[in-house]
Amino acid sequence: MENDPDSKSQPIAFKAETRQLLEILVHSLYAERDVFLRELVSNASDALTSAHFENLTNRNIQDPDVELAIWITVDNDQKTLSIRDSGIGMTAEEITENLGTIAHSGARAFIQAAQKDNSHLSDIIGQFGVGFYSAFIVAEWIRVTSRSSRPEAEAVSWFSTGSDTFSVESAEQNERGTIVTLKLKDDALEFLQPPILKDVIKKYSDYIAFPIYIGDDKQQVNRQTALWRQQPRQVAEQEYTDFYRQLTLDPEPPLTHIHLSVDAPVQLYSILYIPASLDRTIFSLRKQDGLKLYARKVLIQEYCKDLLPEFLLFVQGVVDSEDLPLNISRESIHSNKIMVQLKNLITNKVLDTLKSLAQEKPEEYGKFWQTYNRFIKQGVAIDAEYYDNLLPLLRFHTLANPQQWVSLEDYQNRVKPDQKNIFFILGDDERSIIHSPHLETFNHQGYDVLFLADPMDSFMLLRLTQYKELKLVNVASGDITLPELEKEQKEKPTSEQIAQPNLDELIKRFKTVLGERVADVRTTNRLVESPARLVDKEGELNPELQHVYRVLNREYEAPQKVLEINLQHPILRKLSDLPADHPMNQPIIEQLYENSLLIEGLHPDPANMVQRIQQIIQNALER
């Protein structure tokens, strides 16, 4: 055959579509062409596994005592790279069937997948049974020489240049197993360098169960035993830390780790980490979110995002399963039962670990919450499947505990006997929230209030409307009734109240000055130290949704607010005593209104208040 002077057999045509397949492989995988070695080593590992099983059940096989291993050698003069295994081997019929029928449905499916999206072909080639042919990315020709484990079988050789044909003929080989020899292209001679071969093996095949030797000195380059495949009781704490640093190059230890070894409903081995920081440095090995996914200790996806929900993608680590097909395609992940089971097992274990951390090590959980709270809130907002499991993980600063993290369960355990709500306040910053006039009555009456000052909080509140029997209520709502407050107002002496004629006149002045900027002006008993506040009128877009629109920079028509005034405040009492035509009526009313806008984070131009403030100060000094 062409480029094979030793070949005496007649060429055999591939069954169909070979050229199209090889062109896709060569052009689409060129940037990741080291995957060819992963595929050839994976095939060798499968052959060794079959030989090991055959040897356990049948000692009448070729070379029953030979070492089960993979040997990789190079010939710089001939520019060849060879991968040899002592596996099950192939007969002439098997080699023809296995290497000559790439037009089966798998090849067609691969071509269809490539035509849709070739950006992840390196992840899926094995699934379609075409991984072997990725070697043509780097090879001018490929020769496969094999001796079956059947004692009576003869050695056979398969040869192809990657054109439309291949040849099969008898060969000389006494040892059981297979040798794949590649004549490398001139632009692929880097794969003759042992250091590069070692790096590729460590990247993809470090945990293959059989030893992999490189070079004539037969130096083993793979570890064989994966840390995640060991029983947790056999692994020291330092080993977990060392593996994390090897995985990520993160100099800071992780917050915690999770070691999973599960036999049912699927076989799963995994070590997961929660990093201490979200920041990725220029030295970080993990450039994207996602777990390293192995199938039978062969790396098949470097960044698999389908094993965890989106809100947990900060988790780092590895997942390995005996039940998972090699190189499962991205298109079939969501419909693959095993992947679904793996995701459920891993997600529930991560959430259970976080719950235990919160209960047993609250200080450590506080560090986690400081770093990852937005992810948990995102999960509450968008993931109905895990909603109930996420609620116990939520933490808040509150009016009664502004420096401590409080759970919803903590809040529920401290409510008053007749309290039916969990109160919260929404804002842009906790430092400004704590001075909000909306909190005054609650502080005065001894009700605790959750502080929600993160942009994600408003999204979370669209779903989080109730915890157990307690409804979540915004303290900025104008229709909240507090029994103690009603009782206190009834007992207040009439001498402290503004006479009705003066009150009517005062409200009239406010409405005249503010005009259409407010929906209404009314009195309130919900203020203690502040003279006024702004609330939404009934039926308007709720404050949580308004906050979402502001965070998203979405255009919406801001509803007119109702200005509520505190008749017990000295400013309002003094203002009611001023004549209706007094020149300070307008600037004081304007300032009270804009102060309320400022506290709510709604003032469009705070600097515009300066001149009016100076006018009020000057008037006060002239008295």
C-alpha cells in the first residue's frame, strides 16, 4: 500500500464517509490534537481491562502471566511513535471490524454533531467510536499490529494512510496485545519528546489503572491510584490539601472538602472543594467553572458544568464514575440517566455539607457566606428544585443583630407570640439602611428586621415570600399594623396632638408645594425620630420589583410615592405654627421631601439641595 513498502495485501475500502470524518477530525481538533494520545491510551486501557477479566475466568489464554501495562516508545530517526499494550488483542476479523467500519451509525452521528457545533469535539469523539481516528491529526500513516489472547490466533497488521482504504495482512508478533505505530507529520514531531508525552499522560490519563511506561528506561509516568478512589478513612487531611493545590495552584487552603465514595444507585468517586476565595489569579490552573469529569479514571471533560446547578459552579474538584460512558456527548447529558443521578448525588451532598458546616462551625460558615452568599441567593431565586434545601443556608444581618449572621430559623425562634410576619427592609447599603425611618417603630416596639442590601436580594424576594408559617413583609409598606403601636397611640394624651384645623392646613401646604410629585400626603404613627417618610400607595408595583428594575437598569415608570408625616416631630409641630404665607414654608417642605428621597436612594440630584439647605441655615441664624 502507498507509503508502506512492506504491505503485500490488496487495499480494502472503508465502508463510507471516511474522508468526511477524517477531515472533520483533522481540522476541528488541530488546536487540541494531544487528545489523540488520550484516545489511544484509553483504548489500550480497555483492552487491558478485558484481558484482566478474561484471565480471571479463563487461564487458557496467550501469555497469562504477562504484566498488564502500556508502553510508549519513540523512534526519532523514523519519526514514529508507538503505543503498545498487553491487552486482549484482536484477530484478523476483529481488527477489520473494529478499525474498518467507521461508517457505522456512530460515525454518522459524530459528523452530525460536528456540523452542529464542533467546539467540543475533543470531549465527545470517544462516544461515537471514532476516537482512534483522531491519530490521523498527527500521523501520515498508522499501523496497528495485534496478537489475540486466543492461543490459536495469528498476529495481524492493519495499515492506513487516512485515505479511503486500509489493508489487513498477517504479521509477526509473539506477545499478546496490540501495538499502534504512528508515522508523525513534520508539524507533530513534538510528540517524539518524552517530556511532552509525560505532560499529556498526566493531563488525561494519570489515573489509568495500569502502569504507563515511556521510553526505553520504562519509567512509569502515571500515578495509577487516584486519591478520590481511595476510602475517605485512608486519606490524611494534608493529602486533601496537597491535592487541592495540585488541582488549582491556589496557595490558600480550601474552606472545606467533600469526599464521596458511592456504590448505589450509581458508582461515584469524587473529591470536591469549596475555595476560600472566588478570585482566580494568573497562576490558577482552573480557568473556567466546572468539575473535572472522569470515566473509569480517564479524563473526558476538563470543565464539566452539568454535574452541579448553576448556583454551585464555584465548587472545584473531580468526579469519576465506572457507570458513565467514555466521552458522553454534551447533547445527551441532560437526557442521560447516569448524569442526572450523579448531579443529584453531588448537589445534595454539597448542600448537606454546607448545612452541617453552618450548624457545627458557624464561624467557618460565616466566611463561606461572606464569599458565596450571592450564589445561594441566586439559587433561591431561580432554582425551584433545590429551593427548600437552600433556605436553611440563608443568613442576614438584622436590626437586633447588625454584626451577626442570623438564619431564618433563628428569626422564627425569636418572634413575638402574636407575630405572624418576618419583617425586612430593602436598600442599597446596610450603613444607610440602619438609619431608615421605616425601622423606627420596629426598633421602638422590639421587632427584629432583616437587612437586605445586596443587589441579588430583590431577585430572591420575588420567590422568597414566606418561610414556614411566617410571611415576609417589607417594613416600607404603608399598611402594616402592629398591635403595640395601636395601643400606644390610643393612650397618647390629646395635648400632644396637633389641632385638626392646623393639621388640615399643614397637609394642604404640603400638597400645594409638592403637587404631582407625590400621590398623597398623610399622617402616620409609624415614625418616632424622623419627621417624614415615603411609602408606596396601595396597588403600585411592589418595592422589590422596583429594586429589580433599578438593578437591571430597566426603564420603568416609577410610581408616585405617598409622603407620610410625623405629627409628633418638633419640625412638624413648629411648621404647623407658621403662618400659611410664611416664606420658609416652601423650602422646609421641599427639604423634608427631598430628605426622604435621599434616604430611599431615589434622589436624582442630591447636590441640588445645597442652596436650599444654606437658605434654611441662614434663616435659622437670623432669628
